[in-house]
Amino acid sequence: METEDVQEGPVKAQTREERSACISVEEMESYYRYAHCCKLLQNDILQKEDGPLCAAEIGSELQKQFAILPGGRGMNGSPIIVLPEFPAFGEVGEEEVQNVLRYLTSIPSATASGLGFILIVDRRLDRWAAVRATLLRIAGLFPGNLHLVLVLRPATLFQRALSDFLFKFNKDEFKMKVVMLSSVTELHAYIDPGQLTTDLGGTQDYHHESWISHRTAIEAFALMVKTTAQTLQAFGTELAETELPNDDEATTNLLHTHTQKKDKMTEDLQVALSQGKQLLAYINEPLDTDPEYSMTQDEMENLATIQRLLGQLDETEAAFDDFWERHSTKLEQCLQLRHFEKHFREVRGQLDTTLERLSGFSEVSISPAHAEYILRELSSHEGKACDLLDLALSLASEGDRLIENCHYAEDSIRPKCGELRGVCEEISSTLRSKKSLLLRALELHQALEKASRWCEDGIFLVANQPVDRCQSQDGAEAALQELERYLDTASLHTLSDRSTICCQFEAVLNPQLLDQIDKVFQKQTSVRETFEKRRVSLKKLAAKQTRPVQPVAPRPEVKSPLSSPSQERKERRHSADSLLCRKVESQLANGNTRHASLSEEEENLAVLRRHVMNELLETERAYVEELLCVLEGYAAEMDNPAMAHLIPITLHSKKDILFGNMPEIYQFHKRTFLKDLEAFTDCPELVGRCFLERMKDLQIYEAYCQNKPRSEILWRQCSDCAFFQECQKKLEHKLGLDSYLLKPVQRITKYQLLLKELLKYSKGCDGCEDLQEALSSILGILKAVNDSMHLIAITGYEGNLSELGRLLMQGSFSVWTEHKKGHAKVKDLARFKPMQRHLFLHEKALLFCKRREENGEGYEKAPSYSFKHSLSMSAVGITENAKGDNKKFEIWCNSREEVFIVQAPTPEIKTLWVNEIRKVLTQQLKACRDASQQKSFDSVSPSPTSNNTSIPLSPFRSSNQKNQKKQEERKAESSLASDFNSCSSPKHKDDAVTSPTTDRSSVAKKRFTLQGFSNLKSPKGSALSPEHNSKRHLVKSDPTPFGFKGWSKASLSVDSVDASEENDGYSSGEDPMNSDTEDEVARKLAPGKYTVVADCEKAGPQELSVKSGDVVQLIREGEEGQWFVKNLRSSNEGWVAAANLLSLISESKSSQSLSSSDGSVSGNLSTSSSCSETYTSFSDIKP
């Protein structure tokens, strides 16, 4: 049964352990030997299972010494137990007597106990009654085989005689062999005196205390050996049944735990061995002191037992060490296997990722730059892949070493090593294949580019040949030789045969490349045809004889006043574009080559457009790749757990701040915009449509730019952290992340430059207008971005800025304030110097802020704006010129009770602001007019004197004329006073009282709303010269000249009476509502004289310098708000901005002003040369 128990442990462990390795035969044998040794130790103890555990348990009973085991033997070898003289024996309890006798009979060996015990009862000093009682108690309590009882009867004569007599009668009562002895001498006849103690006449030296001490030590050692054996057996079973963990951490912990337990077991074994050796020395001590000492039989048995136990302990220790060695080796191999499997999973995943990324690399490309970029990326990836392949192969070699070292999991390790080598070979093969194909594709692209460049250079060569030089025979021959020399280089640069090219690069061809090949061959054919035509033409010119040239009188140039100057300005701008354009113009002058020159120039411009388009596409692709690189190399790594320990705390959960909406920008360009641009590869002049269609999407850059200051501050806080350095190292970037975070800002500004280039080379093309509109829209986005960057810097404004509508303009100005009290103007004397204010013009309000410079670096140094004041646009008016300064204008509210005099840095900026504010007010007025137009027309009655009144337009007016004007204004106002109430709600009636003359001011506002803008149009022109076109794109302002149709001093000024006394006021000869339509048309076409409002220096060769107050005569109108005029003071002629002129003298008596043919001038104000104010107020006009 013991053998079955020993073998059962490993078998059960093997059936339960599904994921562990099988137990080998050697390990099974080792475990069996070890378990057997443990069993022997447990069974080989010094007492039977039914005896007392040890002497320590009955120590008090043994100390009474009523029964002893001195160690002697009888003649037959039976153990001797002596009951020495003990008068109180009858008082000892039966349980005590039974325990002592059971313990004493358990000490001798089983062989000696089998012979039976000899019991010597010493009662020489006692009476027969005590003898009889002792014998009866022995007969009933003795636990073993009793061979003989020897009784030393009482020594007194009476007791001896009594005992002899009574023993004969009671002999059968004892049921055991009893011998009555009269003396010790008789005892010696039965027992050898050498086996008896000295008190029985023997020679044996017996010390009861020493005997008890020996027995206690022997039994303690035996107990220790038994406990150690049990612990060893349990630990061995635990080791044998242990399931191997599935991860390296658990395996490490298990190995550590088992090692600790093994060390404890080894320590216990060493303690048992040490104690056994000490006990053995203690037993041998008498022999060491007295060589003649003769051990008793019990002492000899004790000595043999101790020696046997020590031997078994040694054997058990050896078996345990052998079993542990095999178990620990298995655990270490398991740990090696788990490490190998963990590294295998990591490396295998990286290999799969590398293979997947390699599969994503295109074998072909769309351009040489694209091919070189892919090759660079592939080379960079190849370097990383090589490091990974080395790691994988090293791991496979490690697996081979495990197999060589007889690892138990060979069947699991060998396939993994083969898998690693297979994937490494696949990656290496893919790398070589991709690289080879990309090199072939690059070779094809370079060949195509080389051929295309040859064609383009040929076109440039033909275009650059001077036509006048080719008219002579020598010039024609020189040009012909130049063409011949260039054609001789064709074999080195052009593609020879299409089928050969397709066969040679078959592995990398795709429909796109085939299309490029076809285009290159078409271009080669076209260039050869062009060269052939030019050769034929030059050969004819070189062959014909020269004839004398007949002198021809020059034809005078005639300037028609009806001709438009737009073509002349186009030619001037076109001539400044490039040298090619100037040559085309010279060729246009020659009638014989006119058609050929135009076609060649168109081809040259097409080449230039393709160059710009190629740059746009290449930079767009590179931009998309850079965005992807940043998002994968930095943003994605912030979510990588392996990099988490490198990320500083200040960067946690701030990825959106650092990168803004870059993912959205990348997705838009990758999925949408790049594909849209590529669709216009063959027609660059139409790419403006693409920008116009995606203009709303491009507004995502505004959010990115608004977030850029926060991003830069966060970057400066964390730029030196290990995370960014590690990412940059992995990406092999020379520049830091901050350079790449600036890419979107640089990209949105790059578009307008490319569009300008395309527009320069696309004059007269189908998409020219789209390009111009796209450029304007891009510039508008840039302005919105710039304005929003200022807008977010406003502090102290309690409301919501988004409720103020779209931000139209912003800029810094000098501002004075005036207040009106009663009928007089009173300056605010608190400030003699102007206040420096930064104005923000919204659709619904005008904000006044104070600019504050900040200390710091980068965006931290950007200024902030402290909010000071705001004006609602529904309650303000403007005066376009203030104090005779062409850089000042007024903004006022509450019937000029509060006036802000604003001085712009330049007159141009002032004009832009005035026009933009005027446009806002105009839109509000139109909204009011559209809501109540029908009702207003029904309620307004025409003035009976309007058509019959003619007011002279001379700038020098008499007081009578002024009084007459005032009377007419009062009449007109009184006739319209009642009509205003029909347009305004009752609530607004009280609000309309904004001047001392309530009715008159109300009528003025009423007339301004319904009549002054009845025929207003959106102008096409601009208030700036042609050289300042770019400024117009920043703000879509209204460049109408100062004054509107039907305006008068009375109709525009809420303080018309006071103002007319101070300044020569405006007057109107008729109400526009009552004017004739035919007169209106006649006015538009009638040339007249105008006064210059502001100084203007010439910005171009054909422009005219004028000063404020100059009188000019209109000769003809041009495009873009430009008029060709003659300065009546200096008699110089040139182009000036129509917005800088006011109507002065008209050739038609019935007209007060001249409107431009394109609607750029729609006003009919008449004024004196000293007039400088035009008022507009919407304070009381609400829809």
C-alpha cells in the first residue's frame, strides 16, 4: 500500500496538469526514492502506535520509580522489569501503574518483547498482604507477555513463614508463574548478577534520572525525525503535483516560493541530523570515558536505532536534493519558456506590423519627388526593420539553445523558431522587392521628367528666338542651327519607343503611369512638329534674297475718348510679369508672325502654369505626409502605454491642446482636397474652382490658429521632456515637433502665393475669374484668421462676442471725444492728446479697446486688448471727413451728443473703414426698406417744387442761396413729416426726437431711408489704385465716392441748420423720387468736372498725382473704379480713383452728379470745395 501511495502522487499531477510538461521517467524514479525514504522515517520510530507518545508525558509517574527498566536480560534474553521496594505502591493509582508498565514494555525491541518479560518484585521489607496485593495488581494490569515473576518475600521470620503458608493456598489465584525467593542469592540462580542492579546484588550501574533523560532525548529525536519525514513527503507531493504557470511573472513567483520552502526543508533536515549526532555522542559518552564499560542491551538497541535514523536521514536528504534538482530545473526551463514565449509574441507582433507597413508602401509613385520620398521612407523603415530582424533571429537562436539543453518543451519551441525565421525571410524579400520596384519606378519617372523637361526647354527655346533677328538671312540661319543643335540632343533625353518603355517597366506600370507615358509621347510629337514647322519657316527665310526696305511714314496714334483703358492696364501688368510676355508683345507688333507668336506664347504660359500646379501638388502631398508623420509619431504615441512613463504630468490629457484640430485638417486634405487638386493636374487654370468649392472646409484653419498660442505655451513647458526626444529619435527628424506644428499655418498662407502665380500666368483663360475669386477668398480667410487672433485677446468684455456678429475689421487708431450740450459743441478737455484705441468692427457693434503689450516669448508676447467702450451699429452715424484731415472721420451717436473723432494711420485705411461702416449701415437701411418699402411708397407724396427748382452748383454760394436752400428743406421736411410716422412704430416716435427740430430731423431720417438709397448698387470698383489691388482683398469695402444718390445736407444731417451755418451745406436740386428716368440715364453718360477730396500720389506710370481741392475734367471711365481725367490746374492727364472725386460741374443742367457706367458712382451730392462732412445716421431706423 505504501508503494501505491508513493506512485499515486505524480500520476494524479500528470492527469490534472493539462498545460504543463509531462513528468519524465527519471523524475518519476527520483520522486519514488524520495517518497520511500520519507515513509521509512515515519515508520521507523522507537515505540508502537498504541503506547504513550513519549517519556515526557508520564515523567511524574516515572519519577516515583515504582517500576524501572534497568536494561538487563534473563537467561533466555527476556527483558527484566524491576519493581523496587516501594511501600506506597498500594496507594499508586491503577492508571499510573498501567501507563508506566505500558511505556516500559514498549521500549524493548519487538523481538525481545516477544520472549516475554521477567518481573522482579522486591518486597523484602514489606508484609505478605502487600506482596499479595502487588501480585494481584500485576496480574490484572501487566500489558505484555509475562514470562516469570520473581518475588523477594519479606525478610522477617513471621512474615516469611506466613507468606510461605499463604502462597501455597493462594498460588492459583495469581494466574501467572510466580517464584518466591528468600534472598538475593536465590535470585542469582535465575538472573545473572551482571544483569542486575547493585541493590539486587548485581553489578549493573543504574541511575534512574539519567535513564529518564536519555529516554526523553531519544524520543524527542524520534519525534523530530517523524515530523521532518511527514513534511518532506508533503512537500515532495506538492512539487510533483504543481501545475506550471502560463506567464513569466507567475513562474518567477512559483520558483521563488518553492525555493524558500526547499531551503526550510533543508534547514530542518540539518537540525535533525545535528540533534541525532549529539544524541549519539551522548549515548557513547560512557564508552568514551571508560573503555571497559559494558552497555546494556537496551543501550545497545538505542544506539543502533539512532544510527539507523541518522543513516535514513542522510539517504532522505540525498533523495530530496536529487528530486529538487530536477524540479527546480523544470521550473527554470518553464521560466525560460515563458520568457521566450513573451518575447516571441512581442517580436511576432512587431514583425506583423512591419510587414503590414511594408505592404502599405506603394511600388509605384506619381512623380519623381513622390518616388524619392517613398524610397526615403522605405529606407528609414528598412533600418528599423533590420534591427527588428536581428532581434527576431537572435530570439530564434535562443530557442535553438534551449532545445540543445534538453528543454522539456522542445515541441513548442521548435515551431516558433521556424516561424520567426520564415517571417524574417518574408520581410527581407518584401523589402528587396519593394525597393527594386521603387527604383524602377523612379527610373521611369526620371526618364519621363527628363523627356518632359526637354520638351519644355524646347518650347522656351522657340519662344526666346527674337523674331526681328530671324527676318535677316544670317539671323534665320543662326536660329536654324540653334534648333538643329537642340534636336541633336533628343536621343539623349527623349523616350525612344512606347512599346519598349512599357516592356522595360512592365512591373511598375499602372493606368496613371501609362497615361503619363502617353502624354510625354504626345508632347514629344507636338514639340517635334513645332520644331519642324519652325525649321521649314527658318529655311525659307534663310534661302530668300533680302530686299530693300521701303520707308513708311509712322501712323499717328489716335486716343479715342470712348476706348476703355482696361486693355492698356492689362497689357502694362502683363508686361511686368515675365520676359516671355514682353517678347510676345513684340511679336504681336509684327503682322506676318502674329498668329504663330500668340500660339507659342499660350504654350509658354501653359508650361508656367504646369510648373506652378506641379509645385502645388508636390507640396500638398508632402504636407499630407508630414501631418500623418506628426499624428502617428507624436499624437498616437501619447496613448501608447509603453511611452506613458516618459510623458510629463503637465502633458497629461492635453493632446487636443498641443495638436489642436490637426487630425481634422489631415483627414480633409488626405481624403478630399488632395484628390480634388489632382483632378485639375491637366488644367491648372481651372483649379480656382476647387478652392471655391472647398472654401468652407478651409475655414478649419481658423480654429487651429486660434489654438496655436495655447499649443505653443504647452510646448515650451514640455519641449525638453524625454517623450518628445524619444519620438523625434524614432522618426529621425532633424527638427523638433514645434516646427511641424507650424506647418498648417505655413500651408494656409502658401495657397495665396500659389494662386497669385497661377493668376499671373492665366490672364484671359477660362478660369481666370475663379482664380481671382479664390485668391480673394483665401485672403479673406487669412484676414479672418488674423482678426480672430486679435479677437481672442480681448479681456474685460462681459458679453458674448459671438453675439456681435461677424468681425469685419480691426485696427489701431487715435481717438478724440466730443460731447454736445444743448445747441453747442463742447470739447472734452480732459484729454488734449488723443487716446490710442484698437477698434473692432462687428456687424452689430463697434468695440473700443486699449492695446496692452505683453512680456514673454512667441505667442505670449502677443498683445492683449482691454475692453473700454462699445457702440451699437443700429445707433451710430459717420462723418466721412473731419477737420479737413483726410485721415480723420467721425463716429457719433445720440444725435451727435457723443462724437468720436478717429484718425487712421493712412488715408487708405480711413477709406476702407468708412466704406465698411457705410456698408453695414447700408445693409441695415436696406433691411428696413425691404420690410416697409411698399407701405412707404404709398405714404410718400412728391414735393410740388422739386422739379421746378434749380440750385446752382457753384462752390461759391451767397447767403440768399443758403436761405433759399434752407426754406426748401423746411418745405420738404414738413411735407414728409407725417409720412415718417407711417414707417415708424409708435414706440419709435418718441425715440425719433434727436435734435432741437424734431419734425425736421425725423423727416431727414425718413428721406434718407426711403429715397437716398432707392437706386443704390454694389460697386465693382475700388478706392485704390491698380497697384494696390491686394489691399482690396482684405476687406470687401464699398468704394463708392463720398456721397450717395439723392443725399442732401438736410437729408443726411440731424443738425442741418447748425451745420449749414458753419459749413457750406449740401443741397439738392430735386428729389430723386420725383426725377425722370431719362434724366437719370442722361446723367450717367454726361461727362463733367469734379473736385479732388484727398491728396493722392501716383503709384504707376500712367496715374496722375492730385491734391485736395484740384478740379479735374473726366475724359473716360475705366475698370476697377479708375477714371482717366485731366487736371485743369496743371493740364496733366492720368488715371485717378473715382472714389477720390466729388461732383462739381456738370454739362447737363438737370443733373447734379455723374454716375459711372459700371455703377461705381451712384451718388449725386453737390458740395463746395470746403465741404468735408457727410452724415449718415441709423439711430432711429429699425425694421
